[in-house]
Amino acid sequence: MERPIAVHDGIGADGATLFELGMMYATGHLRPLNLVSAHVCFNLAGRQGHDKAPRLRQEIAAELSANEIAVAQRAARDCLSASIDEVLASVENGPATLRSRRAGLN
């Protein structure tokens, strides 16, 4: 299977890595500025035990609409049973990517 995000080869699914990815999305450093993706990453990092992630997720949520928060939360839930490649594809390309990959459409 082709890996959708070559720049993430070798990335781990630990909380620190997901937190750093969230910081990249939150600041637009090395990744496009995307607060929904940052919210997803901070949510997942917090579930992995990163102590700063929940606070930053809350800060990001204050900047998002209710619909954007719902999209981010749904994407994070979808990622819970996904491989790291699927998580990164979902964050990078949108939550529909994960659903379509699982349905065999991608």
C-alpha cells in the first residue's frame, strides 16, 4: 500500500510526536496553518498522556466554530483504531480520507 504522506516516514504515534505535529499545524510551521488538524493532534496526544496537549486543545477549541470542533472530534475518534499512517493521512488530508480508506475507496 502506498504511503500518502512521505514526509512523515518513520514518525511514531507517541504523545510527544503527535503534540509536535499539533504545534506545527497550530503555528503554520512546516505544515499549513490548520486549527482543526491541530485540535485532532492535541486530542490524540492527550490520550497518549502528553501533559500539555489538553490545555492547548482547549485553547484551539476557543478559536473554532462548533462545527469545526465536531469535525475535529469525529476525526480524533476515527483515528483511535487507525494505524499511524491512517492517522497522519486523516490529519493531513481531512477526516474523509480515513473513512474512504477503510471503505476501500482509496
